[in-house]
Amino acid sequence: MKAARYILFLTLLPLPSAAQEPAEPDYPALPEYRVFATPASPEDERAITELMDRFSRAWGAQDIDALLTTYTEDAEWTNAFGWVSRGHDELRETFEWVFDRFPATGDEDASADAEPLSDEERGRLSRRYIGDDAAVILSVTESDWGESRSGSGLRRVHINYGRAKHEGEWRIAHQLIMDARR
């Protein structure tokens, strides 16, 4: 197993609101949710939202096969410590490692019938449309997977998702995970 033995990832728990009080006093307050530019079509906006919902359900269920369907074949995934996984084979190995060490708690929202949450309810900070075939979503999550900066409380992580539309399908092409620091 390559770099995966050092990878630590977080649950994607929704935050009560984007402009909330931080779980740790050292974390800065989060900015208001914002959308930059406009999608090429309402269908693209819906497709990106559905992609994020599928991703969240697959992550919560720790369903690696479903999770991989949300990524491009050549996707790059970089964790908070700089370890990079590329492509479905490496992503599968990485997710197997992560889920083996951080099993589901049973309270994740994995239901396909669940009412979709808004970007703000999911802890998303912004959505930026770039041309007709790319979009970036910046999210934040707080979790007990790994230690917070102070060693107590929840760990805050920002996740940047690069979306690409290829052959009419939206997928995650790039994902970058960053620990919150001052």
C-alpha cells in the first residue's frame, strides 16, 4: 500500500449553518455561503447538486463502489497531509484503508430517500462555475476523525471539490483536503 497508510479523512457531517460559531475557539468564523458566476444551464446546477448528494450518501455508507462512480477515472485526491491518490485503483485502496480504520458510526445520512440538504446545510461555503464544463465547491466539515489543533474538540477541515463535465456527466476530477489553521 502506497501513501495510503498515512491518510486520515473525515466524515462529511453537515454543519448547522455556514456562518456558525466554530467548535474550537481557535477556528475563525465561517463566511456566508456564496455562488460565483452562473451555471451553463439549470440542468447542470441540478446535476452538480445530485452528484454531491450521491457522494455524501456513498461516503456515509462507506460504499466504495458507489463512491468511485462520483469520480472521474483520472481523479486526483489529496489529503490534508499532502498524500495524493490518482485514479480509481488508488482511490479504492485509499478508501479501503480509511474505512477500515474509521468505521461508520451508524448515524450517517446514507438514505437515498432523505430530503436533499442545501449547500449551506451541508457546510458548503461556495460554489463557483467556470465555463460550461467545470465547477468548484468549497466545503467545511467538523469531525472527530483525527485530532483538532488543540487536541480536544472537533477537527475542522476544508474540502475543495473540482467538478468536471465529461461526455455529459458531472464527476469529481480533483479533491483537496486542508486542515483549518490560522
